[in-house]
Amino acid sequence: MLNLTETHKTVKNIKERKAFTVSIADSNHVKEADYFGVVSGNNTPDKFAKSGLSYSKSVNVDAPIINEFPVCLECEFIEYGECGVIGKVVNVTADESVMNGDNVDISKVSAIAFDPYTHGYYKVTERVGNAFKDGFELK
Ligand SMILES: Cc1cc2nc3c(=O)[nH]c(=O)nc-3n(C[C@H](O)[C@H](O)[C@H](O)COP(=O)(O)O)c2cc1C
């Protein structure tokens, strides 16, 4: 689910193509990721070219994959509702450099997260626990 305002160019594109991708930006591309968020395709048609990044066409859905971002979720569009865009992830692509065997190793991605309170971008790097397991210690 993507909580996106309906008037954004991104939402218009998603509805038209019935597909979208979600790329995970890394700490080497903070400027480019922020650029995508502060400029609209509604009045800057060559937004992608200006970002300096490149893309490949997904073979699974009608949407681009940003080559420089390490992980990408390829999604089919389901509907635009009260919560925003709802889609289904049909494939995940990842750069070899962030793989550990068959899995994406999130500690290698150096993904960035946005803090809406301080408007900061933070690196997500360190594993601090085990899901579906650590909580049982308090049971
Ligand atoms: C850090 C950051 C977070 C944002 N979060 C959202 C969000 O959650 N929902 C939304 O609709 N727009 C959000 N925006 C604003 C859009 O990215 C912005 O309106 C952008 O220009 C839309 O581009 P488009 O019209 O090409 O789709 C965010 C922007 C930034 C920089």
C-alpha cells in the first residue's frame, strides 16, 4: 500500500499502466531519492533524466526499475482507495552486491528511512533481533 495523493503524476502513471515499482533507495543516493520527492512529473516532464539515474524496463510489469537502487519490488496495481494505491508484489529484483545466497541481506542494502518529525534520512543497517522469536522470552 502506498499512501500517495491522487493528483501526483506517479498515481496517474500507475492507473494508466496498471503497474508500479517500489525501489529501495540507499545512502549513496539520498540526493536523487529526495529529488524524486520534491519535484513533480506534473510540471517537470523530464524528472527522471534530471535525476541522473538510469532505468531498465521490468519484464514482469509495465514499469521501470531504477538501476542504481539496490532492491526493487515489482507490483501489479489493484485499486486506488481511501488509503491510497493498493498493489500486489509479483517479483523482487536485487543487486548481486546485497544478496546473501537466495535472500536479500538488508544489512548490505544501506537502505534509507525518512523521519517525518525531523525531516531526516537515516540508514537502516544493523540487525537487532529475531522476528517471531524474541518476544517469546516474555511469555
Ligand atoms: C521525504 C518525502 C516524503 C514524502 N511522502 C509522501 C507521502 O507519503 N505521500 C504523498 O502523497 N507524497 C509524499 N511526498 C511528496 C511527493 O513525493 C511529491 O509531491 C512529489 O512531487 C510527487 O511527484 P509526482 O507528481 O511526480 O508523482 C513526499 C516527499 C518527500 C520529499
